[in-house]
Amino acid sequence: MSEGGAILFAGGTLIDPANDRHGAYDVLVEEGLVAAVGAPGSIGADAQRIDATGCWVVPGLIDMHVHLREPGYEYKETVATGTQSAVAGGFTAVACMANTKPVNDSAAVTEYILDRARESALARVHPIGAVSVGLAGRELAEIGEMYEAGVVAVSDDGMPIADGALMRRALEYTQLFGIPVIVHEEDPQLAGDGVMHEGRVCLHLGLKGMPSAAEEAMVARDLALLAQTGGKLHLAHLSTAGSIRLLRDARERGLPVTAEVTPHHFILTDEAVREYDTNAKMKPPLREQSDAEALVSALREGLIDVIATDHAPHHRDEKEIEFDLAAFGIVGLETALPLTLRLVRDHGLDPVTLVRAMSVNPARILGLDAGSLAVGRVADITLVDPDYVWTVQLEELRSKSKNSPFGGWEMRGAARTTMVGGRIVWSRGEQG
Amino acid sequence: MTFNGNHLLGLEGMSRDEIEYLLDSADSFREISEREIKKVPTLRGKTVVGLFFESSTRTRTSFEIAAKRLSADFVSISGSTSSVSKGETLLDTARNVAAMRPDCLVMRHPRSGAPHFLARHVGCPVVNAGDGSHEHPTQALLDLLTIRGVRGRIAGLEVAIVGDVLHSRVTRSNVHALRTMGARVRLVGPPTLLPSALAEWGDIHHDLASGVRGVDVVMMLRLQRERQGANFLPTLDEYSRYFCLTREMLELAKPNAIVLHPGPINRGVEISSEVADGQASMILEQVANGVAVRMAILYLLAGRGRASVEQRQAV
């Protein structure tokens, strides 16, 4: 693919909320940086021209919640395959969770992941360190050491922090470094051995449920702690209308909290589990229609800051089993953009809000030099074709794992070109 | 009317005509068990395989007798003691069994949805003999056959289902079938075992006396002993104090009310011996009807032959 030379995105619609630009602009990239932004046809340069007609030129999408599985679970995903999947989905950067084997709870593991990224990643990789040693929820990990090595946040994602005192100390201690604590909100006793949302469908199917209160009780606890300690709290993958009410209240009180939602939680409901489809099994579980609607409206009004995928690859053998025994989680990097574009088409989501939620805000929350296409900034750019029609073929996903409930779905919208540091790392052919 | 399903996975969504047809078919098989030679050649040369991943003496025996009275060969595999404990996945077990070309699989499994998974991966009919807390369709059919046999009809009857509704596959199948057939359902039990969201299935009663007052049928559920200790209830003693069907409680129902129980019963926990052994008890009638229901189901599914099932799946 293209190396080094100047590239001109011509004829597209630039959506660059960080610089208050939304309209017809050409964007010139030189030597890995944004070199010029100007009216259509106004930039004369000896550059490779990319026809962006009908497309959106946006700051590179950032997924702040993925599981790259390396080290330790390379049979599910690697830094290489996970970032191939990322760039195909339009993401120029991902932040990867710490539940690897060994857990990313030390600078050595952080450095290993960054080494693997330098060797094999198509997208930028930002590791997230563990809050507690081994994700065991007892002692704080060496957060400072990991911060020096390059983590952009800490999280015990996958393992809720049951111990309120540990959570308090994490919120206090991370203030030394100014990084957020990202929380997977789930009361482990209330969630118990539940495998789906506790509601009508669960009662019909005879499966064990996880009540909405399991999430909401922990959101309430952590917001109460935040009010006392300060720090930065980021609520991962919120799934219930009750969590949104708590978030709204906290925002109105001015608490330093941010929040994210996944595409599957706003597109699907627990009805997707009806046929015991293990690709509809994840944590938090798919909730009800009223929850999905609350998530969409919170996203529309900017109450929810971020759309993240919680990309969670699992091997076929971990999904083609009894529902109770199947692994939690689905892959999401290659379907997030078209699923979010559904909200733009059908639910009044402003494209500017989409770009904030998928680029500007994750960059701000994680403190990344990204999310802006001002002249002189790094040229991480996604060219979005909002009308590209394609069908999800699971076997064609770039991720090593194919555990998605969206197989066979007709999608509208895709990343046509993905550029990282001025280099084109993904480009979709004219007809797929 | 006929029964067109490729499998019998559950009664949810089945039409009134289909259920009626299954009950009529079962009725016609009852007589065979009354003969001196209790065997007909209907399924000669057919193989029925039972996959019992959860211990179940009576359901397995009932299916086995049903198969043998129809002259089918019946082979039964106990999942918990066979390849499953050696780490074989359900998918591998299913494929291996399917490769032996059975004409019908009968599956009991502790996980809800396991028979649905099996049905997606084998080319022959699958009968759900109870999956987790989901459904137990042949049990509900035999319950309905029993009710219809005694009362002559199901429509318009008031049926109280009492006990651990939350975890009961018997309840789910019965609720779907009873409501489809026009009965009125009451659900009775403590709030821990009877979530209020189930109000869409029937009237909720947390008081046994109000729950059984004036009903035509009392369907008792077996209380799993492991619910004690998981805080669904403090002790079995306390449970029985509020929810044991005694003679005094039964007297609140209609004078000719009948009592059903899927067995095995916990005497003195959910049902008193006096009631279990009394005139109103239909427990042994249920067991007899179970064989007839299972003969009908095996006849309808295994009797078709593999080709016809595969053709139907293709369209």
C-alpha cells in the first residue's frame, strides 16, 4: 500500500468537530501529517488524489475498548489480526484491555504488547493496565510503572471490582497520573451465574438471568465514590436505562465521569437470544427495547461520550456449545461503523455526534494525540462511505474469531479508506 | 389436522389444533398398553437413541417402554457417565450419534436449549425429554391427556400450578399448552420462586389457600432440595408450612378437583401423603398416560423415516 507520498482527499465532506469544521473541504496529507485543509479544488499539490465524493473525511476512529488477546490467547486473536480487523472497520487506534495471560498488570507486559504492536499492528495500539494484580480485585497493580511504560488507562474489565475500598483507592491513586479508571459495572453476587438479561425472554427460555440492578447498583456505588474522591471514572459498556438515569444525575452534579455504549447494546435486545444463539451472549447482557432506546437517546444528546465495541474474540469451540457454557462476548470492530450509521439514518443521530463518540471523545478521555484534523496534526484519517452496501459474511471477517450475531445482516456504510500516520492501511475495493 | 414439526422441542408456539392432534394420537395408543401382548410392529427396524445427560429414571423408562411397545430398538446413553465426562463436546457427541443413523433422538439435558442445539446439528428428529429450566413437552402433554381423560375437556378449567415455578420446565410447557387449550392458569408460590414478571402467564398467588380456592386442577411441582441453601427459601420445613398441599388446603378447591404431580414426590414437603395417596391424586394415571404420549410422539417423528425429514428441512 501507499508509502510516504502526498495524498489529497478531494471532493468529500469533512467532519472534524475538534476544529468546528463540517462541510466540503479537501484535505492534504504530507509526511504523515495533515498539511492543508481547504475549499474543494483550492489545494494544488503534486499528490495522489483520493476521490472522496459522497464520503465523509473524519479523524481516525478510535475504539477504546477491545480485547486483542495477546499475550496468552493467540488462538482467539493477536495484535496483528485484531488491528487488521480494526482498520477494516475504520479504526486507526484501539485501546486493549488487560485480561490477557499473563494479565497486563506490570510494565513488562505493557512493553511486550507495545513491542508486538510495533512489529505487527496496522493500527495504533494503546494498552490499558489492570487496576489490581492479576485482576484478582485485592491489591493495586503497579499503575505508575505501567503508566511510564505506556498505558493510557486502568481497568479490571471482565472482572468487576467487587471491593468498594479497592475501587476508592484506585480512583484516588490514579490521580497521580491523570488517567481514567474504566469500570465494568456488575455486582458479582447479583449477576451470579446468570447468562442473559433477567426479563421476559429469560423467563421463557429457562435461562439464568442477570438483573439490571447488578449493573446499576455498581454504577451508583462508583458515582458515590467519585463524588468523594475525585479522579476520572469511565463507565464501560452501559446497558440499562437505570444506568443512564444515574449517569445523567452525576453529570448534572458536575462529576468527572464519562461513559460508553456498544453498538450491540443499542441495536439488539434480549430477543436475539430466543434461539439460544450463543453469539447473543455477552456481558453486560443484551437488555430490553426500552433500555436500547434510552441508550440511543443518551447518545444523541451527548450524555454518553463514546461508542466502543468491547471486541471480544472467542474461538468457535467456545461458542458452539450449550448456551450456559458458552463464552461471553462478540467481535465488533468490523460492524461498529455501519451499525452506528443506522442510528444516523433511522434515529436522528447527528454525524458530528458520531464522530465525537467514535474519535474525538475517546482521544480526549485517553489523552491521545488524535481526534483532530487540524493542520500539523498526525494524519490518522478514516474515509467513511455512508452508503456502501454490503453483507456481513462471518468467514470474511479479518478478526481471527467469527463470533458475531450480525452474520448475514445487510449493512449500509463502511470505511472505504483507513489511514494511519499518513499511510493507507486499508482500502475497500469498488465492489467489496 | 396433523403434526408437521420435524422435532418436538417445546410446546410454546404450538397451535391448539396441533396439541389436540397430539392428545388424540396419544389417546389411540393407550389401548395397546392394556393388551395382553403389549406390542405392535409399527416402528420395527427403527432405532431410537436416548441421550440422558441428567439422571432420569422415570422419563427414560417411559420412553424406553414406549419405543419397545412400538417394536423400535431403543438404545440409551447416559451423558454424565460417558464421553461427556471425558471432555467431549455436545457437538461431537451429536455428530457421532447422528453418524449411527438413528431415526429419532430423545434428549434430557441439564442446560436449557441443549436439544435445540442438537436439532440444529443432526439430520433426524429430536424429542426434548426435559431441558434445564426450559421445557418438558411430553410431561405437559401427559398432564393434559390426564386432565382431559378425567374431566372430558381442558377449555374453561381453572388450573393452579404450585411451587418452584421459576426453575420448572414442567410449568413452562404446561403454561403454554394449558393456555393454548383454553384453560385458566394460576401460578402459586413464594416470590423468590415466582417472579412477578410471570403475571403474563397466569394469575399470581403467593398464598396457597387463595391460589387453590375453587380450582379444577392442582398441579404440584417437585421442590428441588438444592433450593434450600441458595436462599430461595430458608428451609424445607418452612416451605412446607406455607406451600404443602394438605387435605385441608385441597378442600378449598372444587369438590371434584384433581391433583397432579410430575414426580418424584417429596412427601411432606410439597404434598402430604394423605393427598398423594388420596382419591383426587392422578399421579399413577399420569405415569400410564406418559407411555401413551411418548408412543404417539415416537410414532409421529421416528415413523416418518429419515428421507422425509430431510426433504422437509430442505424446503
